[in-house]
Amino acid sequence: MSIAIETVTGAALLPHVPALSRLRAEVFAEWPYLYDADPAEEAKYMAHYADDPRAAIVLAKDGGEVVGAASAQPMASTHPEVRAAFLEAGLDPGEWCYFGESVLRAPWRGQGVGVRFFEAREAHARALGFAKACFCAVIRNANDPRKPAGYAPLDAFWRRRGYLHQPTLTCLFRWREHGDSFETPHLLSFWTKSLA
Ligand SMILES: CC(C)(COP(=O)(O)OP(=O)(O)OC[C@H]1O[C@@H](n2cnc3c(N)ncnc32)[C@H](O)[C@@H]1OP(=O)(O)O)[C@@H](O)C(=O)NCCC(=O)NCCS
């Protein structure tokens, strides 16, 4: 496989912000997110990782082109919605490393990059001293007519990486879906893993 995996932190990730913003917009436009990204907001969001010295972006590069990325960051410095969900469940956000997104352009899938994203993010979390990692994923109705035929959910992939689904640990994020004129709330549930 010619895909190179590289973990970048701080100012080193700033040159990648335009590519990362385009990548997130492209991948999250697909089912199940259907996200209609605002380029300026995307750039601002990706750049916030550079401001957090404990955040990391794992890049997948093919011939120098960024084709995928995954993020890891202490939960303490991520979305307030995430922290609120954990606090409400009686969990301490300070104990968790949060994996914000994992996006790979479709032609590069199925070659082990997603597995390497988890390995690199868990290594980063352990290096920061975390014994717990988590991420969240949108919940969709199984009968949603927008679901593409043959779509394979990632649940089994995540279980095989050792993550446990926590269906009652949820948070709401608002975003505009393609074709909509305003943002709507979307429910996401968490997946957790002990790194000990
Ligand atoms: C999530 C995502 C990054 C996974 O990427 P991926 O590179 O296709 O995943 P992988 O190829 O690593 O793993 C898929 C399967 O192929 C296997 N595989 C294929 N070739 C492999 C190789 N060379 N080395 C290791 N595993 C390989 C993996 O083991 C895995 O199977 P398993 O679960 O039975 O072990 C990708 O599906 C994606 O971008 N999805 C859309 C965005 C999204 O929903 N992200 C998650 C929420 S943020």
C-alpha cells in the first residue's frame, strides 16, 4: 500500500487546513451525515486543532495528496455538547480522549487506513496519558429512504477495533443537510474503549 500515515500537531497542521476542510466536506456530504459544509466554518473548525497543543490530526497521504484524516483531542477542549453529555451521565470529561472525525475519500477505503487511524489516535491518546477513548456517530433510522442501497454501517468495524456502543450516551449536534435551507438537530451516540 502506497498510503503514508503521519500524525501532525500544532502549527504543523495549519498548511493542511484547506485540504482537510475540503476532505471533511466531501466525506460528510455522503450518507449518513448528508452535511452541507460551509467552507469558512470548515476552515475555522479544522484550524482550532492547531491551537490545542494536545490535539493531533492523523493524515493519510497518497503521493503527497491528503486523502484521509482522523482527529484526536482531549475531551476537555472539544465541543461543549460532548462534555455536557458525559457530565450528565456522571462521567468525567477530563478522563477521556475524544476522536472527533475519521474521514477517508471513497477510492482509498478498504485498504486498512481506517485501522491505522485508530492505532495512531490510540497511540496519541496513550502518549497523553489517557486510559479511555471515545467517539460519536450519527444515529439514523434503519428505514430512512435516503440510505444508499448496499450501504454497510461501520458498527461491526468499530466493534472489531474494541469499541463498545453506548446507545444511551448521546449528544445533539446541529447542521444543515444538503437541500435544506436551515440547520436541524441530529442525534449522535458514543462508542467507548478502555486503553488500559
Ligand atoms: C471510517 C473510515 C475512515 C474507515 O476507513 P477504511 O480505510 O475503509 O477502513 P479499513 O480499510 O481500515 O477497514 C475496513 C476493513 O478492511 C480491513 N482491511 C482491508 N485491508 C486491510 C489492510 N491492508 N490492513 C488492515 N486492515 C485491512 C480491515 O481490517 C477492516 O475489516 P475488519 O473490520 O473486518 O477488521 C471510512 O469508512 C470513512 O471515511 N467513512 C465515512 C466517514 C465516516 O462515517 N466516519 C466515521 C465517523 S466520523
